Amino acid sequence: MVVVEKRKQISIRGIVGVENVAELKKGFNRHLHFTLVKDRNVATPRDYYFALAHTVRDHLVGRWIRTQQFYYETDPKRVYYLSLEFYMGRTLQNTMINLGLQNACDEAIYQLGLDMEDLEEMEEDAGLGNGGLGRLAACFLDSMATLGLAAYGYGIRYEYGIFNQKIKEGWQVEEADDWLRHGNPWEKARPEFMLPVHFYGRVDESKDGSKWVDTQVVLAMPYDTPIPGYMNNTVNTMRLWSARAPNDFNLKDFNVGDYIQAVLDRNLAENISRVLYPNDNFFEGKELRLKQEYFVVAATLQDIIRRFKTSKRASTGRVSFENFPEKVAIQLNDTHPAMAIPELMRIFVDIEKLHWDTAWSITKRTFAYTNHTVLPEALERWPVELLETLLPRHLQIIYRINQVHLDEIAALFPGDLDRLRRMSLVEEDGGKRINMAHLCIVGSHAVNGVAEIHSNIIKTEVFRDFHELEPKKFQNKTNGITPRRWLLLCNPGLAELIAEAIGEEYVKDLSQLKKLNKLVDDDAFIRDVCKVKQDNKEKFSQYLENEYKVKINPSSMFDVHVKRIHEYKRQLLNCLHVITMYNRIKKNPNAPFVPRTVIIGGKAAPGYHMAKMIIKLITTVGEVVNNDPVVGSKLKVIYLENYRVSLAEKVIPATDLSEQISTAGTEASGTGNMKFMLNGALTIGTMDGANVEMAEEAGMENMFIFGMRVEDVAAMDVEGYDAMAYYKRIPELKLAIDHIKSGYFCPKTPELFKDITNMLFNHDRFKVFADYEAYIKSQEEVSRLYQNPKEWTKMVIKNIAASGKFSSDRTITDYAKEVWGVEPTDLKIPPPNEPREALQETARTLKK
């Protein structure tokens, strides 16, 4: 018989309560019975997971309906977050925590003789994102609900999310992520709100204006997922669209008897929501991708306008769009949903018959745009011919927007043709293209970067001309992470320890972590923080040994570098440090060495050759290091396969050292850096992205900051970067590179990594060698401090205490007040068991 271990009760995760437990058990057994009656006699672990998910969902539904009723009564300004990616991860545990049900569920499941963690592991990650941008959207949804904002996430319900990564013989191999194959208990299909989306066709001009005709129609079917706020009874909605072919698809056009082919061709329409494009920070100008971008935008705007027209106030008479921006705020998460700007103009001008100037004024006051990258290869530039075919009316509208925009600039800067060329929405060199970032800037009332340094680069470099024209339009909104998932859920031991020290209020006000500063010298607290970290490391070591069959030393330093694989993130620099440590051990096996477990993980875009070679290099080096008896347990290298949200939740709490080593000026913000800081890891990093603000908050002396600053990189770009000079001057760098070049790590295929070495010497845009020496020195400081656990832990406590700024609650509060014109509230919506009058009373209170 399997003995089930009960999960430790954490007071911060809700009251157990005998009634709660009994009710949950009853609900669980009802759902389980329903499954078994339908299907079979014996329950599987997945049946148990679905029974629990449906039981927890039952507790959400009443609050969900209540929230929508409350918004109807109060008619607040609504915030719409448009994103092509929502990287949600798993939902069950997050829902239990936000509803205050975790402890009661744990107890109920224990009494039923089941293991809660086993059930949680049954859930598939909703991997509808690539990395930072998609995960940020997920954190934002959590914060918007927790802050009581009437907010909606809108995106695509991809049938296949980010690919599953397998490492085979050291190479990345992609497998399709069929995440819906067992069903999704958290979504609700809403066929009653299905909407048509048009493509192709032509534009008819008449005295009544322009009309887009002869289009192909695809239907957008909405699926709603509830987004619970933390302990406030607010449950917002994420609405994801799925593409459906209309029943007459291809039949009316090709009715020549090939009925079978016409039905098979329905797939062409439904392919729109089939798969997430797996590129991070890279633009791939494919027709299907543009279809996806327009699909989400067209369906969403129809939905927004329907809700605007049927709101309590609007439904009393003829709809006027004059107050549309007072009731609707739309945030564009990067340029991917940029087609929303010409689409809203098309609706206003062609359908609602507004005057162009009126429509343009309303449109600009409605939209705001977040920029996420300064890498030129990531900026979206759509070919005009493609737009002309797929969205002919939108191209006309973009041309007209551009004409008005250029006329304004010509009036302000007469004769400055170069400025006109730089600021145009239409790029002429090398084929006509539409610059989507320029469209977003011109069509929005606010533009923001995602960390101070990034926002400054946008203003002074990338969009300098636009900033000169409208300086007030440009803002900064430093990214954040939700402390519910990234502390309470993933690190209950630390969350509880903090709650015992400073109370539970920090969960909704992370700035309260500053109170931990008074405990920096408290020996008992230092011991407790150290113990929590060690427990997490032992648990993760067990996971690694089960998964990778490598013996891990849990007292070694866990040095972790997890994120998408990209040259600018410089996993190669980390790899060179690993080789350098290996060479030092080999040279002097008896010298003292601080043991390390280096953990590197992340996915490479399937078409990104260099990123895939970097993975192969790391796994190849790891194979040699891990099997060298001279090295023994001093150094281990693990490649973490299939890094994803649920794996981040395991590795981050166990990390000692967080690697954030991008070339200064390339990482817009980063959010992994914040997760590690909150979970008690120290950071080795460059002055890039949010690292700069982390150093401001914690003090430079409490981070391991190294390497070139943005100014140094700029100066080097002017002078020229000479990789060979570093190679010749630094013996340890030369030895490491020679090992790679000579085939030391892969004697059977010595030429294997020539593409990497060729890049490093001849066209390394990210200047790995230039920061090598400073990085190695900084890593030596890390090792020195790690030998003094007390001083290390003091620095950890200072970092945790300084991480309050990096809550997404703070980020969303700033967006709400400075961009969207809405006020967060800590008002608690009455729960479903209270009468409807209580809801109306709360609505009246809010209006006052």
C-alpha cells in the first residue's frame, strides 16, 4: 500500500475548516463518480486531477458570474490587454491559492488517500507563449484581477503551444505540444459570441465611402478562462479565440461536385489558431502569422464594441462613440496586435460612418503600446504586397494615416526629407514594408518601454525622432512578476517564513518586504532562510536525479541560467566559464574548489541554427565534465530539458546564483531576474534591463555586477570590436576556445563547433570575449562569498527585502493610473452566497 504524505499546512494559504473539507470531498466524489459512470470502472490519476479541477472550478464560477454582474452595475472603464501570447502554465494550484482553498483542498485530498502533488503534476502547462512577453501577460492578468480592475485578456487559443523540447544525443528535437488532448477543465466555450473575421477581397469606392467586399470569412469562437484575484472574490476573464470555418466554406465558390475536397479545405481556415509561432525576439514575415495577428484583433474589437454598446449606460439611447476612450483602454503587448489601429479606424469610418478626424482622435486616445525589444531583427515590418492581398482596406487606411502624419512632420520640419523617410510608416528600401512600431507610436496616446534603461534607449536611439516630436507620449513601466505564483505557490517555505516575520499583508503589497531589513543580522532568521533554501535544493536535487540519473551534491552552489537560448543572452559566456573551471580543476586537482552544479536550460527557436549549436555545445561539454573522474562532484553541468513555467516553479526556489548576463543594452527588462531575487538567489549580471533597477534597490554591493555598460558597448561599436585581441591576451580564454576548436569535447567530430568559433571571432554582435575577463573575476567573488554561508545569506535577505518594487501589482498600478486612467481598488465583491442586494450596495459604495 502506498503511504501518502500530507503537504505541510501553510497558514497563508487559507483556512482548513471542517465544513470546507467536507464540502470539497463531496464535490470531488461527485465529479469522480460522474467521470466513472460515463467512462469506466477504475479511476486513473488523470481522473482524480479532473475531479479536483472541476471541484475547485465550482468555487470559481459563482464569483465569476458575480464579478461580471458587478461590472454591469458599476459600468467601469474597461481595460483590454491584447497579446498574441499568454504563457499561463498550470492553473489548479494558482486558483486554490487565490481563492484561499489550498489548505482545505490539501486536507480533503489527504483524507481521500491521494497525493496532492501527484495530482498537480497531471496538469499540462498552457504553453501559449514563448518566454518573457507571454509570461508577463499572464502575471499582468493576475495583478489586474487582484487590484480589482475590470480587465480582459484577449488572445488566441492555439491548439499547439510552444513545442516540447527533447534533448537527443545533445541536440534539441522539437515535439508538438498537444496540450488539449485530454481536455481543459478551466475553459468555457462561448459559441453564442462567435464572430466573423474577413480576409482578402477588394475595396469598393462609392459616394457613401469605402466598402471592403468579396472577402473570405473565418469564424472566431471564444473560449473563456476565469482569472481569479487574490482573496478578493474578483474573477476576470481571459478570452481566447479559436478559428472555425463557416459551414458554407468553399462550397459556394467551388460547387463543382468536389464536396469532399471543400470539407477538407476547412482546415485552411482553421489553421489560423493551430500553432504558436515559436520565435522569441525574431520577426518571421509569414502570411499565416499576419492572419493570426489580424484574426485576434478583428474578433476582439467587435467584442469590445458589442460590450460598449450593450453597457448599462450606452443601452439607454443612441450610441455615441465620443466617450469611447472614457470607457475603453486597449493595451497593445508589442506590435503583434498593431492591426487593431487600422481595424478600429475601419469600423469607425466605414461601418459607424464617423468622420475621419473624429475617428482618429478616438482611436489615438484608446490605444497604448508597449515596446519589448530594441533588437532590429525582432521589429515587425510587413511587406506591402502581402497586406494588399490579405487586408486591402487596412493598407489604404495605413497609407492615409501615414499621409496625415508626414504632412504634420513636413509642416514642423520643412525640407527635412531624411526625417520624413526615417519617420514614415512605409519603408521604401529593399521592397515596400509597413513598420508596425511606427504605426503603434503614431496611433497611440502612450508608448512605454519595460525598464528604465530600455525606455531611455527607446527615447534616445530607436524612436528618437518620435520622442522629439511628442516627448510626453513616452513613459517607462518597469516589468514585474506576480508574488502569488512566484513566491506563495512555488516557494511555500519562504512565503511562510516571511509571513511569520512581517505578517501576511506583503502578498498584496510586496513593498512591505523592506521590513525584512531589520532581520538581516538576526541569527535565527538567517538560519531559517538558509534552511528553506537547503530544503528546496534537496527537493530539486531529487528531481534532477530522477530525471537525469546524475548524482547531485545538494550542498554545491546551484548556478542557474534558464531562459530562451539566444546569442544576446550569452549562454556562450556561461559555457566559457564552465570550461575555464574545468580546465582549472584539471590543471590542479588538489587546489581548493567551491563545488558547483551549473544548470542551463531553455528552448531555441526551431529555425535558429546558432542557438541550436549553443545547446549542443553545452550538452557536449557537460558530457565530458560530468564523466571525468578527476572532476568528481566538484563540478556538474545539467541541461534542463523542456524549460517551461512549471519547471521554473521548481528550479527558481532552489537556485543560489542567478545568471543575467546579456550584453548591456540588449535585454529590454527580463523578469526571470526578478523571480530569482524574490526567491533568495543572488544575481551575477550586467547593467542591462531591470538588473540596473535591482542594483539600485538592493545596492550594487549586494549583487555581482560586471562587464561593459551601455556606453562602453556604444564606444566599442564605433572603435570596432577585435575578438582576436582578447583571445591572444587572455590565456584562459585562449585555452577554452582552443578546446572547442580542436574537438577536445567531441574528438570524433572535431569540426562540429566551427560555426560557433567562426561567429565568436568574426561576427559576434554581442561581444562575448569583451566581457569574459570581468565575468570570470566576478565569478571568483561569488565563490569566495559562498564559502561564508552566513554572509551569503545576509546578502540574500537584503535582496529579498529589496525585491518589492518588482511586483506586477506595482507595474499594473502604474499602468492603471498613468496610461489607462483607472484606479485600483481593494474593495471585495460580495461572495456568491450573499444576496444580490449586497452586490448592488457594494456597487453604490464604489460609485460614491
